[in-house]
Amino acid sequence: MTIETTHIAAAFDRDLEAIQAMIMKMGGLVESAILDASRALETRDEELADRVRANDKLIDALDQQVTEEAARVIALRAPTASDLRTVLSVMKISASLERVGDYAKNLAKRSTVLSQMPAIEGAGGAIRRMAKEVELMLKDALDAYIQRDQELAADVRLRDQDVDQMYNALFREFLTHMMEDPRNITACMHLHFIAKNIERMGDHATTIAEQVIYLVTGKMPEEARPKGDRTSYATGAAGEGQA
């Protein structure tokens, strides 16, 4: 390896470390947004919900910064095939984190609306437990990325089915509440959108895990992602495009 090549490789490593630091900062903000939004729903804390909505701008700004830095590295460093794979994966991970941040913001928005309505018994705690499971998936997916841990990433991918099952249970519960008392319909519809948004967050955590597997092996997982959502026929794309 020539001195010039060594310098280029070292510069690329420094650039990548800086981008990865942004990803981890972004991940921390997104994890907090998930937990804070679900807590705001359970405790009817409108001030906390407002903070989640305001902090989404920080997540969006980091996503933009990651994209710009990654594009700069590609243009200036002309990375090799494996290094290019790393940079492109970083961009995809950033995009997934930004989307999860949007879903957390949506949760906070609906929490503010729900705080003005009669509470649906048990819904806040169930939503919080589901959100916590997704937050742990996201945390493990990001840890797997930093450590290049294929086994941890594969575990995250499998856990998405648990989130789908939690969503299915909530979906049935909300239907029951609506059938028992039509006055619950509006609140339960909002809660359903929230649960669907959290289920989508789990999908994005799984996407991050799949990017880790791709980084380590050079291939995307061949087997189909296990899915436990049985409500799509009834709900369509509920929760998408609500940012």
C-alpha cells in the first residue's frame, strides 16, 4: 500500500467515524422520542408531547447532515466497493431513523388530541409496552451496526414478529371497545393509528438490522421477513403518510 493510498484510507475512516457518530446521536434522539411520546400518551402530558414534536426537527436536521456528508465522501474519496456499501448503508439507516422519528411525532400529535377525550382503559399502558419493545429493537439494531454483529441483527429481525402480535392484540381490543360503546369509536381510531405507527417503527428497526446483515455478509437475508400482522386486509396502509 502506497503512502497516498494509506492517507486516503485514513481520511475515509475519519469521515466514516464522523458520520457514524451522527447516526448514533440521531438514534439516541429517536429512542427518546419513542419513549417520551408513549409516556405522554399514557400520562396525558401535553407538554411532553409538544417537546417530542419540536425535537423532530433535530432528527430531520441530522438526517440531512448524514446524507450530505455521505454524498461528500462518495464524491471526494471514491470508495471501493465494500466501503461504498458501508456509506450507502449509513444513508439507508439514517432514512429509517428519520422515518421512525416521524412516527413518534405522529404519536405525540394524536396523544394531544386523545388527552381531550375520555380514556380507554388499559390502552395507554399497552401502547407504552409496545413502544418499549420497539425502542429496544432499535437500540439493538444500532448496537449491531456499530459492532457489525450479524447474530444480534438477525435476532432483531425475528423480534419484529412479536411487535406484530402485540399490534394484532391491540387491534382486536380496540374493536371490542368500539362495539361495546360507540362513544369509544373516535378515541379507538386514534389509538389504532398510534399502534399501527409503532408497528411501522418496528419494520424500520428491522430494516436497519437487515442493513447490518448486508454490511457483514454482502447479501440481504434470503428468507422472507417473518410477519405477524393479520390486520392489513382491514386497515390498508393505516398510519403511512401522516407526518
